[in-house]
Amino acid sequence: MANKWKIISLAVTALVLIAVFMLIRVEGNWSYILKLRGLKVSAIVLTGASIALATVVFQTITNNRILTPSIIGLDSVYMLLQTFIIFVFGSGSKSVNDKSLNFLLSLGLMVLFAMLLYKVLFRKENSNIYHLLLIGMVFGTLFGTMTTFMQVLIDPNEFLVVQGKMFASFNRMNTDILILAVIAIALIVLYFMKFAKYLDALSLGKDHAVNLGIPYQFTIKRLLIVVSVLMAVSTALVGPITFLGLLVANVAYQLFKTYRHNILIPGCMLISIIALVGGQLVVERVFTFSTTLSVIINLIGGVYFLFLLLKENKSW
């Protein structure tokens, strides 16, 4: 019952913040301003919910609360693609300026990379998921190095365009991208619902899950696909936000103190939405766009990540 009231309180807080974001200092043409802010809020809610769901699922199947789906290397794939397009075709190319085309290219490449990674690493029935994480880290480092190499060679004016892709932005939304993102997320969430019932058992570890009759390898592969698509959509939509999932997921664990994912997942989604909407309000009204939301989140998330590492070290 206590957790139920916590979720209600978070939902009310999220709605209040969204209302404040939509209505604060509205002057002039209301319909135009509310439309722009509505697109921005929709992107924030979609991104926050996607990252929260992906992180909780990923941490459950890896049984590790200090890992994020970014470790697979999807952020690096995104930045490599954006840099490669500008490096080869220039910032004036259609694949850069056409937001829908850029979104589809980014989404397609990240999902393709994840699928190939899973196909190679899960050929054997007893494949270890930590091999996936290790290979993902290696590829992430490789792609990051390739990206840096191209960024050094391109024209400084072109680099400014690339730099704009390095940080998450909710200011370049359009209706077409949001519709594509909503469709992709809705389809993958429907697919996820078939496996959501296994999450509580999977949190006990592989041995217990197998003993409880769960088809472990089959389920893990499908849930990793869900995680990859969710992260790919959110990254292609607004850009990389590395530490958001880690931050909101661990806050949810501390707040709810339960293993039940039907509480953790909606709670984490609401915390993520509150963090993004509240953070964007601070960026726009306090810092007046002198910094970006992803910089603030990555700063807080990085410090929190170090805190978690030190905490885990003391527990040993």
C-alpha cells in the first residue's frame, strides 16, 4: 500500500511539473507556444520512460545495479554514424538535415549492431551474458576512437554540427520523428509484455530462474532485444544521455525497496520523467540555455556512479 501511494505521489509530481513547463511565462501566440512545448514534453516523457524501462530490465537480467544499457556500445554507434555522415557527405547532406531520415538511419544501424552482437555471442546455448558486456565495451571503445579520429580531421565548422549531436537535445523535435518513435516504442513494449512476467524470477539469478522453469536463454535474448530497441529509439530521438538510467533506477530501488517489477518499472519511469522535466525547467529558466540537460544529468549521474562503486566496495 505504501508503494502504491508513492507511485501516486510521483505521478502527481510529474503532472504538476509538466503543467508548469507548459504554462510558465506563456506570452503571445498561445497555440504556437503550446505546440512547441507539447512536442518537447512528449519527447521528454517518451525518452524518460524508454530509458527507465530499458535500464531496469537490463539490470535485472545482468543482476547488477551499477550497469547501464549504454555499456553495450549503442551510444558509440550513434556518434560514429553522425560523425561519419558529416565526415563523408558534409553537414549540408539530406541525411543530416532531414530529421526523419537521420532518425531512421540511426535507429536502424543501432538495432542492426545489437542484433549482430547477440547473434554472434548467443550461438551457443550456454553463452554467458558477461561476454556480451565485455564485447560491447570493446566495440564501444573502438567506435569511440574511430569517431574521435574523424572529428579531428573534419573542418572546424563541420565539427560544430557534430558537437551538437554529442549531447541530448529536446529542442529539435518535429511531429514526424515523434510519431515514428511512438510507433517503434509501442510495438516493442507490446512485445515486452510477453516476457514481463519473468522479471521477478530473473532477478533471483540464472540458477533460480532455471529451477523455476523459465526458458532462460530464450527469455534473455528477447529481453536484450527489447532493451536495445528502447535505447536505440531514445538515443536516435534526442541523443545520448549516459547516466540517466543508472540514476533513476537506483533512486527507484531505494525509494520502493521491493523486487516486484510491476512497482519498480512504473516508479522508475515516473522518476525519470520528473528528472527530465524538472531538469529541462532548470536549464531553460535558471541557466537560460547556457548548458544542456545531458551535461547536468551526466555530472550528477557520474558522481552517483562513483558513490555506488564505493558503497559496493565497502560491502565487500
